[in-house]
Amino acid sequence: MQKRVIKARDVMHEEHIELDGMATVKDALNAMKAADASVVIVKKRHEHDAFGIVLLSDIARKVLAKDRAPDRVNVYEIMSKP
């Protein structure tokens, strides 16, 4: 039996959603719904900053489960970053 090698380029999308960190979680959810995506990349604040990432699970755990209003929480508050 021969193993098939799966490369990253075969499973990754070339298109992605990027939002500013000051965008609200509601904005992120609307963008995710429009693009049928489950992740948002948060733009760098400056040249030496790192990109952030927000997953649907982050929104569920850090916003909805804690009964916070999606239109009052900014994505920089819940994003993960290296």
C-alpha cells in the first residue's frame, strides 16, 4: 500500500478574510458568513507586529459562552497571536 503525500497547497485556500483588530466580533461573523469561512486573519498594527487569528471556536468560547455582546467586543480582544 502506497502512502499519498498531501501538500499544504492542496488543502489551503488562496483567499482569506483580513480584518482590522478594531473590528467588532459582529463584523467578523458577518464577513465569515459572507465568505463561508470559519477563520479571520487580524491585520498587523505595525510593521514589527504579528498577524492574529480568530476562529469560530474563539467566538463561541470567549464571547457567546460568556454572554458578551458581539457588537461590543473587538476582535483584538479574543484573537490568538504568536
